[in-house]
Amino acid sequence: MKVLSRLLPVAAVAVVAATIAAPAASASTSARHGSPGYPGGGAVFVQTDNTAGNAVVAYDRAADGTLTLAGTYPTGGLGGVLDGSVVDHLASQGSLVYDRQHGLLYAVNAGSDTVSVFAVSGDRLALRQVVWSGGTFPVSVTVHGDYVYVLNALGSGSVYGYRVSGGQLSPIPGSSRSLNLTPVTGPNQYTNTPGQVAFTPDGSALIVTTKANGNDIDVFSVGWGGLLSASPAVNSEPGAVPFAISYDRDGNVLIAEAGPDALATFALSGGVLTQLHIADTGQTATCWVARAGRYFYVSNAGSASVSGYAAGAGGSLTALGNTTTGAGTVDASSAAHGHFLYVQTGGAGIVDEFAVSPGGSLTEIGSVTVAGAVGGEGIAAA
């Protein structure tokens, strides 16, 4: 693997924060609302990414995995649309993230360059804060311990850090890092903006995928106070279009690659990624990957399907077959220790609900239409 280094300037930035009272839900909340402590139940949250006003739609998750609308919560910001996108307006993974440790939900507002912070109580949300994202067009969020980083997709791309305290985000001074990408406008914008930011499981590194804008996987080291290294180790993957990130139980990195329409596994050491295995999906527009226990499911937007894989020793991948979804398969999230999988399909703004068998096969158990969410991305299960 070819590894390069480039010096990234640190920009001095300021945060614009506003604390907003929690809005009332636009739909009545289920009396049998779920929570991580509710026996067999829980909640699933879906972001609309609507340009007229972004919102998070909350669903009660029953013991059998089916979803019931619980409420709709405006984020206080606007959704955004990258040029050239059709069913994946943010062209990213991780735009809506549940922080179990702090009981918070983070949602990007790409059209207003902000991030919204919700307090989570079962399937109910309360908007606590809206903060500046530290850049332009935020598309992905990651959290580890008390640190949160946001990925901004436009311009040269950047990441910006916060500390979690008292149920709110405070900016980390000096945390901004440019990705030094080539600014892109026009119909290829959605393929040439970064795809995801993700902490490693131990929090020692932060990984960013650049998609077709360099075909790189950037790895920053995380130091004292959550500050990143001045520059990342740049792992070049020519033609791979690295998009989404996940991790197996051994800490290996899994990357959904839109170039070859494949899922690849890598060992990470000292910022260097070494490929262990790659599995072609045989589908089109393979961009997202969600973990459900020891199984991984990649979303194929062009084929309206998800492809399942079992992760084994040494980063090996065993194909489990493809499962049909609604049109425009995008982001996904698992729940109940991997027993259920919820898949966003951006063609009609639908979430498909699946039960995961002990062998990894998927059985559809229902679907819900998310109002105002055509082309939207962002899903998180609690």
C-alpha cells in the first residue's frame, strides 16, 4: 500500500451555538415508547434532509422489530443536496449518529452548515443545541467517549472537533483540519466529496474517506484533548472510490468501495492500511456498510439491494447473498444486538425493516414511508 503524507494547515475557527427549546412532536408519541431498557423494544431515528427544513422522524421499535411513527422533530436547520445526487443527497454515511454514552443524537444540517444536538428519551427527542459545523456542508459525524468530530464536504473538505459536556457540544480550540481536497462543482460533485468520518474502536485514530477526490483513506492520529495530528497518513486506493467505514470484532477496517462495487477489509497499524480481503458484490453503486453483530450489509443504490457478508478470521469475508430493497438503497442501521436491520431507500423515502437470522439471511418484516425524506440520508437505532 502506498502511503503519502501531506501537511494540513490548522485554521482558527469560532463556533456559533444556539440553545433551542425542544419542539413538540408533530405526531403523537406512542404510549408504548421504546428505549434501550424497554424489554425487546427500542427506537429508530431517520433524518429527512429536507431543504425546506430538516427534521428527525422517530419510530417506536416493537419487540418483533416493526416500526410505528412516534414523532417528528425539526432540527432547526436545513437539509442540503449535492450536485448530481438523485437518491443520496448527502452522498455520505453517518449523517445521523446516536451517542449511547451521553444519551444524545447528532444530526447534520448540510444546507445551513450546522449540527443539531438532541437529548434522547426512549423514542422522544428534545432539541438542546444547534452549533456551527466548523466548515461548509457537513455530511458525517463520529463520536468516541467525550469527543465528537464532524466532516464538512465542500471546499477543500475539513473535519472539526467538539467535546461533549453537560449534554452539549463545545468546540475544541485548534481542532480544525483541512483535507486539502480539490473543490468540485457541477454534476460530479456527489462523487467527489468526502464520504465519512469515523473514530477507530479504541479512539486512537480518526479515518476519513475521500471517494473519487483522490481515492484516498486518510488516517489522523488522535492525541491529548482530542486534537488530531497536523496531517494524516494518506492511504492511496486508485480507482476504489472509498466511501463508507465499519469495523469487525478484531478491529479491522471495512470499506465500501464504489469503484469496483465491493467490500474490502484492511488491517490498520500506525496509520497504514494493508488490504486483507476484497469481495465484489456483483451489484451497482455499492456505497454504504452497516454492521449487525458479526455480519455486514452493504447498500447498493443502483441495484436496489443489500449484500450480506460474514466477517471471519484475518479479515476474511463470506458472501451471504443479496436481498432486494426499495429503490435507491442508501444508509442502514442495526438494532437489538444485530437482530434487526433498517435500510433507508432514497427513491421514495422509505425505510425497509428486516429481521436478521442466526445465519445472516434477511427476512423483510415491514416498511415505513418517512414524510419529506425522498433522497434523504441518516438513520440511527437506539
